[in-house]
Amino acid sequence: MTIFVNEETREFHLQTCNSSYIFTVMENGQLGHLYYGKKIMHKESFQHLLPKGNRPNTAYVKEGDMNFSLDQTKQEYPVYGTTDYREPALHIEQADGSRITDFRYRSYRITSGKPKLQGLPATYAEEGDQVETLAVTLYDKHLDTELTLLYSVFEICDAVARSAKLSNHGKQNLNVARIMSANVDLFDSDYEMIQLSGAWARERHLKSRSLESGIQSISSTRGTSSGHQNPFLALKRPMTTEFTGEVYGFSLIYSGNFLAQVEVDYLDISRISIGIHPFDFNWMLEPTEEFQSPEAVMVYSAEGLNGMSQRFHQLYQTRLARGKWRDRVRPVLTNNWEGTYFNFNEDKIVEMARQSRELGVELFVLDDGWFGKRDDDTTSLGDWNPDYNKLPDGIKGVADKVTSLGMDFGLWFEPEMVSKASRLYEEHPDWILQVPGRNRSHGRNQYVLDFSREEVVDTLYDRMYKILSTANVSYVKWDMNRYMTEIGSQAWPPERQKEVVHRYILGVYRLYERLTSDFPDILFESCASGGCRFDPGMLFYAPQAWTSDDTDAVERLRIQYGTSFVYPLSSMGAHVSAVPNHQVGRWTSLKMRAETAYFGAFGYELDVTSMTADEKKEMKAQIDFYKKYRDLFQFGTFYRLKSPFEKDGNRTTWMVVSKDQTQAIAGDYHVLDRPNQGFTRLCFTGLDEEALYEIEGYEGSYYGDELMGVGLLLDHERFRERGIDEPAGDFHSRLFILNKQ
């Protein structure tokens, strides 16, 4: 049992393996929050956790009662206008202009498993899982509207998934201006807030700040989750480290505009809320209709930041990602983009594939430029007809030639965009997001198709289906290269224009669902100008994502390190590219590029036909090595050891350990060489304390407790003399391969 109910005191206690989450029905029928944190024993009542008292300058719920005020009460799902001055989870504008609501407890229901969310990605349960779902129904009699709060408890994953659903049973239209997926009021504000921020080519950098009185938030209003902010935040105690201390993590399974914020009130209570961004959002909920919020996932760890991340990894890898490729190792690939850009023909592609296959590559991906008259980024998006000047036998022909070499074939699409120079735009200029009479700005010479319209989604489905059903394609790279501007749809009336962004994302999900259902054997990778839509919503349809357009090995240390706070290694597309790097112009060794990219879904993005014989020999050895250990790299338990975001930032270390602790590989990376440095210890983690381990290239054996407690003494000069490492210098890396005896 993971959900306990105290009927007399009307309390709900949700338990995972290591956490407890408790709330209650208060005397006014609304829900009060009691506790979230380390697992505690269940008992008959937790009412002592609900504070009451008379404070000056406070509004009280009941006339004559000077003890009960929502302003000083931790709430479960607060609404607007009833003695609580903090920002609410729900805000509804009604026909008479009122924004006051009063959703009171009506009933609850506990079921085994996990319900689907209509039209939205969400976590799921499989038969035999220890997952229970609590549905608490609240009712506003004035509106004749139900609010259902869903809590799904993943016991083993130490996670709780939450969402909210509004059901309008009344006779008036309701304007839902704000509906958060989750709200949590914590006891105090002694936390540091962690977020993943950045921009194109430097996505998901780690940022941290102490909470202060007022609101601190991250958000996106770009039409996607964005590379600027990720739909995630964590609160950690000031002394919490990667391995010790308390931390709460909150992640939103959604790919559109979002808000994640912490409000600290005058009593130092921290209110966390996460959901669809209320800015420029409104949903007209007509009688008999329902609105379902996206799902938020909460995790609690008393074992530091690594503990939090591993809970997210386990849940998202096994109960968010779906399909054939969820548990399968991903193929080693070559992508032609940085190798050729738009300048290729069939002979060039087939030769690149042939030489890649000789080196052990299993999948060749044809990127942008294969359709229409796509010799640059100004034309042809939306048409998706092969360019027969480049590919005389079309996609089927080049796919057949590549697969005849004994490898798989993949293809790039950008279905959500259109070029003005395209037949689709000529026939349907009204199919882009736009506001009549206003300027239409572009990005990358392209415009955003209006995926809030079913006919647009249907047309793109037909065009993609035609290609995928006639050619031997086993991998799809789904790109999205610009944010939304001039958001408006000619298909919807004025009062529904604020629904367009959410309807757009529902349209993207609808297209993904149709194609992944029709082609279950295809491996889909989401790509949004690199990392501009790397979020849990995408993982539901595509089990891996292109982590960033920036393939520089040094920059990737920060990007992959930050990404690992929420997302498993199996979800991170990581490639070796040519030097000088196309994004930053840096020269790094082929060795370091590979040893960084190993920790993810591995591949190459370069022109193999231009590599030297020595480089090809090294590439083949890298592929052989990765294939030997890729199950470990993609599905092992990942630990962060040394952060590139520390003040010095010169060294990064991480490692991955097999589930049975018999194998481990650590990556140690140095950016700049330093003269006459002191000795450095590398302390491993996640090992069996009582087991003996051998480290490849080192004499002797070491017990796990020594490797974790004492560590391995590192000294560059000594390594150079022993010949087991490349000469010390800038941009160098080492792998430590541990095997249990």
C-alpha cells in the first residue's frame, strides 16, 4: 500500500520508498498541505501539523473566528480570493466578472496503476508495478464545476506524478486563466533554488540562488519549453551536496510555455507551483467540456542531488519513454549535417555511408537538404518531396543503397515549419501563425505552421507517412528551428486566440502519436535547433533528443552535466564532430571528443571520407569500445563527481555504474593544463564496498570502500612516464574502467 487515508480526520498520506506526502481536508472544505519530505510512519492523525492562530492584519475565513486564515496556512491547491494573498494554482474568470472560486472536498478514489491523460504525454504504469493513483474531487457549487486532483505514487522510483482536471457541468462558459499542474507549500524558505538555464549552443547550464522574500521564477513564453529555461527546478538545503542532504525536484512533462516558481511569503513559507504559463493563456471551458493540465513530477531525496537525479532517470527512462527503443541500446550513427551541410548528392551520401559502415557505424542519417530545392535554408520546408537532382532515385533509392551495405537509414524532418518559397505556403498562406495586419517576423528564413489546426496536422501526417511507408527508414530526426512570434490563428475566433499556443503543442503531440503508432519500429529523436525543446514531454514520443547543436567537447561537459540533473544518459544524443569545432572553433583531440560523447547515445557528425587513415583507425577503435560498453553507458546508474560549474570549472568528472555493480567507467576531463599542480584524488562512488575491483591499465586490485573513501591518486607527470595517458596539455581526458573480480 502506498496511499493511506484517515477517514475520520480526512487525511491522505502518500508514501514512496523514502518519502511521505500528506494533506488534509480543512474545516472550510478546501485542502490543506501538511508535510512533504523524508518518509515517516503513518498514524491516525497529523492534524497538529495544520497551524492556526490570531495574527494582526490578517483576514479570516469565518466571521467571528480569529484562528483560521488561509493567509497563514499551507495549502494543497490554492484558489483566488479567499484570504490567501499568494499567487493561486487556479484562477477562473466567470461570466459575471467574478474570479472568486470555492472548490470544496467532495470525494476520493484510489485505483491501482496510472490513468492516461487525454492528448498529453505522461508517465505510465505497467502490470505488476507498485503504482497507485489517488483522485480527489472538489466541487464549486456556484459554478457547478468539478476540480479533480490526480496523484500517482511510484513507490520504487520515489516519485509522485500530479495533475489537475476541470469539468464544467454548469451552464456558463468559464475562462480558465491559470491552472497549475502542482502546488506545494513547504515549512520554510531555507533553500537554494537550482535551475537549468542557457541559450542556443549553451543549453541547460546549472544556476543556483538562495531563496528570498517574494517570487523567483523561471519560464518560457517562446512557444516551446526552450533552451533558455528548462521546465524544472529544485530546492536544496544550503549544505546539500551531490551525495548528502535534502533536495526537492519538480519537473513538468510539457513542451510549451511553462512557469515554475517559488513564492516566499511573510512567514517564510515557500510555495512551489509549476504548470502552463498563465501569461497570454486563457482557455474557454464550455459546458460539458473538460480541461486537463499537463503532468508534473515531484521527487524528494535525502541523498543529495545525485539521489534526486537518479530518481528522475529511473522514472523517465522506464515509465515515460515508451516503445521498442525504450530498453534497447541505441545504434552508433553517422549524421552528414556538419560533414556536408546542403552540399551533397546520392553518390556522396552512399560513399559516406559505405566508409562509415567499414568502421563499425550501424546507422546513417541523411539530414537537411534532401527535399524540394533545398540548397540553403531559404526554401522548400513543408513540401517534403525528394530533390531528384541530388537523389535521382528519391529517398527510397538512397535508403535502399544504404541498407544494402548492412546498415540502417535515417532521415531528417522539420514538419512544424514552412518556407515562403514552397508549394505548401503558396497554396495555404493562412496556415502559418500570424496576426492579420501585423508584421510577420521570420527565423532561419522560415515560419511556424499553425498546428492548432487539424487540417495542418493531417497534411503533414500524410506527407511524412508517404515517405516513411515507401522508404526503408528506421530513424527519424524531428527538428524545430525557431520560436513563435505574432502568435495568432485564422482558424479560431478572437476569444480563443490565447488558446493557440497550447492547442499547437497538442497538435505536435497528436502528430507524434500517429506516426509513432504507425511506425513502432522507427527510432524517433527529437531535435529542436539542438536543445530548444529538450523536455519530458518529448521523451514520451522520442526516447532520445539531440542535446545541443554545440558539439565541442569542452562545451558539452557543461551541457551534458546540467542535462543529467533530470534526464537519463539514454536520452542524450552525443556526437563526435570535426575540428576546428563548427560552433566555437576549438581544436580538441578525437580522443576527448569521443570520451565526452560516450556518455549518451553515441555517434559521429562529420565527413568520414575526409578523415586520415590514422583518424579512421582511431574511430573504429572508439566504436568497438562503445559497443562493448554501450549498455553500461546508456542504462547504467550515473553519478556526477566533479562539476564544471564550480568556481574554477577546470575539471569535470562523472561515472556510470552497472546495476549489479560489476562494472563502472569514470570519465575525467581537464580543460586547461596547469603548471606544477598538486596531487589529485579521484574518489569513485556507487561501488560494492566489499568487492575487489581491477582498473584497466593499473596494477593490483582495490576494494570498493578504498576506491570510494580514499580514491585513486592522480598525477599527470607520473601518468606520462608510465605511458598510460596522452601527454598532459589543454583539453585532455581519461577513462577509468573498473571491473569487479
